Amino acid sequence: MPLSQPADELGGSQASRVARRLRIAILEGELTPGERVYPQRLAERLSVSVTPVREALRELAAEGLIEHRPQFPMRVLPVSYQEAKELYELRLVLEPWAVERSIQRGDRQWEDELTRAYTQLQETSPHDRSAYIQIHRDFHRAVRAACDSQWHMRIVQQLTDYSDRYRALGRIPHGDEESVADEHQLIYEACRTRNTAVALDLTTRHLQATLNTISELALHDTKPESQ
């Protein structure tokens, strides 16, 4: 979904539509870390007035995706090794609980949606980065979809969205394709057969493997820019 697509094609109020479109552009790397953002230019690209763009940027600043500094133009939040590490450390704490609740409460519809998401993941090549990131996200969302805590799910989803930003930027490799595919198959089978202990162990190891990869990367904090 390119940024040039009019925001009016999305649902909701104009400001929320703009915020949603800009959020996607940031998380998928279309608006790059540290990139300066100018409301008038964004309004032109989105075919809207500048007012909803300003409102959307304030919303994204509150979410931590836009950096608003006195005397400087607004910019997309830079990426850093420390942020990526914290995101996955938090996911390691929160995500297994959501998976456990989902397995306990999931019904036939949950199983069907899980199977559909897994089938799509199997059919998507990791080399198609943008499509794979979305399908990969959909699969893990399907795994925990039956969790009944909306606050917990909201927090986990936000952590997932933010960590996927690093994947979209190519900062986190997908790892060995065959090994990762095997991990997903095992997670799927454990959830489908309601083997909670195995599913939690696999989920933890899946996240830990990515955290270990991050620890080996030479991600550097963005240097403060001059005026």
C-alpha cells in the first residue's frame, strides 16, 4: 500500500485514516528511520488537507513513532539495537501467556483461521519481504487470536508491529529458511493438537532465537542531527 494512495480509501475519520496510513508507512519502512516529515508534503502525497496530517502526526508522536523536537522538523523515530532488544525481551515475557490462553479458549473457528494463516505462510517466500512480513505477522496473530485479554493482546500486537519494523528495514534476517519453516510447522501442529507445553516452549525458543540474532547485529543508535 504505497503512501501515495489517497487516505480517503481507508475507513474511519480523516485524521485516523491518515494516522493509519502513516503508521503503516513507518512500520513497513516506506518512511525511513530519522527521515524528516513535513505536514504539507505528506498532505499532498495523501491527497488530503494539512489539518488531519498534523493531527495524525501528533497521534503518532504520542505512540513513539514520530519524534517531535523543539527547533527541529518532526522526524520518524530512529531505530536502535537497544530498542529492538527491549521489544523482543518484552515479547518473551508477554507473548507465551497470550498463546497459552488462546490454546485454552480456541474453538473450531480459531483452528480454521490458524490453518488458513499457516497455509498462507507456507505459500509465501521470505524473499518477498513485504508480503512475508505481513503473512508472518498474520500467522502469529492467529496463534494467539483466541486470547480473551484485550489489553494483553493490544500490548503484544503493538510490540509485534514495532519489532516487525526492523524486519521491514532488513535489520533482522529471517534466518535459515528451512529451519524457520520447521519452527512454524511445529508451532502450528502444537497449537492445533492443543499441546500447550510444547507450543509455549516453541514460541519462547522462536522469539529467543530472534533476540539472539539481534544481539549479534551491529545496530547503532542514530547520531543527533545538527540544525
